[in-house]
Amino acid sequence: MNLMSRLRPLLPEGEGQDFALQADYFEGQIDLKAFCSSHTHHPILGTNPLVLEPQKGSFVFMSRFGGVVFWNCHEPLIRQIHEELKSLPGLNRLEEQARDFLKVRVGASEDSVGFSEVQLRGFTLEKLCIVSLTLAQSVALDHFEAEVSQAMARFQPVVAALSHEGKLLLPHREVLRIVGFAMEVRAAVLDNLTLFDDPPETWESESLAHLDSALYGQFDLEERLGAIKEKLAYLQDAGAIFLGLLDTRKNHRLEWIIILLILVEILLFIGKDLLSPLYLGPR
């Protein structure tokens, strides 16, 4: 059975409706199975990704990487889902700075993607997943962009000191904190970016593939992913350089300590020779 023969309409053919979408991002990864097990009162339309219909005509899309998209959900329902997600282990805070909105109009003559509105000819579960996934990826990228920018900002004082003074002016422990933070951000971003795969619905449907491609281009996902990867490469190189400089500084410190110890030993030896006649007294 091909995909087109099993498309699941969420609205009767030819019926139009406007949807208001809100996309949020939770730092961490969502255990979709655990959410379903803990909240069995929500009707499930799809499991991977998870699509719920908590109320008639209101839909919730959840991705494993932390993106959640609400379709025509009023504020109390959104707050309820937020609280239910916060109860899951492994999720950190809701990143409200990464929130985004989109309008979807169903009943158009053809599928099209505009700056702030998506028009769909029909409304199926597959189209809901494709639109939601792109919006979820976009808010996740907003979060990652902010994290990477924060890591780069913490590097700036170290880079400035190297540029103007030719040396590391920050304490050893502070440099290690900055490098550790950058490594932590890099690991988290790379771990989540591997989940940004093309939706499987596009593999068998040319029309769905075109919709996905149009959304991907409208949200500049490829360019934003490329920019993040370049910054991560910079953080990796800068971290390696700083660790190398710290190691060199440590080795230089050890060399000076050894030189000072040798010097002290020489001075003690000389002093002993100079003072020994005084202790022996006149013969």
C-alpha cells in the first residue's frame, strides 16, 4: 500500500479552516513513550512523532528533540501540556525565548508556503507532521543559536587578551570553565542536530516532498544549520588552542619552579661553604 492511499484526512475533503500555531522548545529530549504512559487521557493520532488531539479540533505535535507545536490550542490547554511535559525526567526548562508562531489556512487551491502563512489544499496527519516538524526544528535552532552565541561571547575576553596582550590573562580555572561550557554546548547541539532528519512521509510522496522543501527553504534551516556548525567548529578549535596554551603555561611554570629549586639548592650549597669556617673557628 503506497502512502497516498493511506493519507489520513483530519478534515473532510474540501472543508476549509484556519489554524493558529504556537511552537515551543523544551531543553532536553522528550521521552514520547513515557509521556503517553503517564497521560493516557490524551487521544493519540500518531506515535513517531507524537501527535495528540486533546480536544476536538486542537492538535499537539511533540518531537523527541524538544520541539512542541500547538494547533488551535487555547492558553489553558497549552499551560496544561507544558506542566505535563515538565513532569517528565530528562527535560529541563521551557525556553520561552525560542517561541514562534505560524498561521495555516486549509482549503486553498494548492499547497504553498509564505512568509507568515502556510496554505494547504487539504489537511492530513502527514501534512500536520511536516509543517509541525519544520516549525519545531526552527524553534530548536533558535535555542541552539542562542547557546552557541553565549559560548562564543564567553570566549571573547580570552581572545581579546591573546590579541592585545599575547597571553592568557584569565585565571586557569576560569579558562577551564569557559572551555568546559563550550564543549558542553557543542555536545548538546550535535546530539540534537542528528535528529533533524527528513520526515519519512516525503520519501513516497512528491507533493509532500515539495511542501517539506518549501518549508525548509522558507525557514532558512539549511543556512542556519550551516552557521551553527561553523561556529561549533570555531569553538572546538578555540578550545583546543586554549587548552594547549594552558598546558604550555603549566609546563613553563613547572620549568621555573625547577629552576628556582636548583637555584635555592646552589645558594644553600654556596652559603654552607662560606659559613663553614665560622663554625669551625680558628685553628
